[in-house]
Amino acid sequence: MDKLILKFGDRVIKEYLITKNLIKIGREPDNDIVVDSAGLSRHHAKIEEIGEDYVLSDLGSTNGTFVNKKKITQVTLQHADKIIVGKHLIIFQSEQEEEETAPKTANFESTMVLNTQQQKELFALQAKKSGQEHAEKNAKLIVIQSDTRKEYKLTKDETVMGKSPNSDVKLEGFLVPQLAAKIKKEGDTYLINPYGGWVSIFVNGKQIGRNWKLYNNDIIKVRNIEIIFKLEIELDNLTLK
């Protein structure tokens, strides 16, 4: 049976037999492969069976997903591919291919794990290829309500969300407050602060207080409105999410 092998350095942490069509990878416990590391996003990547292939997709992660040292958005996996997420390595093994190619398979898994410096070097190399050394972080909100989807770039130091006509991010609906929350930018960090009152603000299902730090792909909820926070690092033509 096809399987995934999770490693940290030379140590095998766990082997996962692929018994379902969708495998989710990330920090949150609702993932199939849970990696408790700050280098991973809450929902970092997924592997989906499409026809006879397994397709790996990055889910807009902050630090990116790499296959054989190349940053990917989406790729069809081949036997013995080395998937790098944060400082962890996931090896994809196809049962059929393993039987056919086992004698030829090189033993270099331990050299594929990226430490923080190696990851920075990969980013820098791709930035150089694109002709730009400086990385700039940009953030935006995607508001989903009443079957509509609107995007708002966070270009100000403080962004106000609410029903008020003066709000930067307009929210509509019954019992939505005039001023719901404010997002404050401090360097590369974004903090959300509820305005208070009888309407609570939730992030990823948890009621929040003041100065709650936002991470890429966090889901903010105001009443029945979902707002997705996206943080992107732009390197010329390359965008790291």
C-alpha cells in the first residue's frame, strides 16, 4: 500500500498508510498528519488522490511547501519524492514503484530536511532569480457573506471592520455592529482588537480578546460573516503564502 513517512532529521516519527482520498497536513489536530511545529501553518498542505495520481497542494502556508528542494504550489507526486514542510520531511512511497525501483533508490533523505537558514537561502535564491532581493509582506481580508466574496487589502496601519459607512471593511447583515473590530499593523505583525459590546469576535472558532495575533489563513467570524486573513510575501514574480 502507498504510504507517507514523517521524519525529523534522521528519526522516523510515524508512517501513514494512504487509505483515503484526501490527506491533510498541518498544526491543527483536525489534520491527518499533525506536525506540532511553529514552522507549519494550521492547515499547511493537502495530498489528494486524483485518478491514479496523488496531487500535493500548498494551502497558502506562510513558509511554503517544497518537493525535492523546489517550492511548489501544486505538483503530482512521484515515488520517493521528499516533501519538506517547516523542518520536517515527508517521504512519499508508492508500493508499486518501490518494488520496481528499490535497488536504485538513493539514500539521501537525511540531507533533505531544511533548517531555518536553509529555508531562508531557498527563498533568497528564488528572489535573486526573479530579480528582487527584498521581501515584502502584504495582507488582505477576504469577506464571505450572502454568497458574495470581497477582498480588501490592508494598506493602513489600522483597518476598521463594521457596518458603519466609514468602516474600511464593510460588513452587512442583521445585528452586525457599526464597529466590530480593528486590525492594527505593527511591523510584519497584524493584531485584531474587538470593539466590545454584545457581539463577540471569533478567530478559528475561539472567542478573542485584545491584541490577538493573526496568522495566514485565520478565519475571523463576526455573527454569520466569515473573514479570511491572508498574509503573502512577495518576491517579484514569486509569492510565498
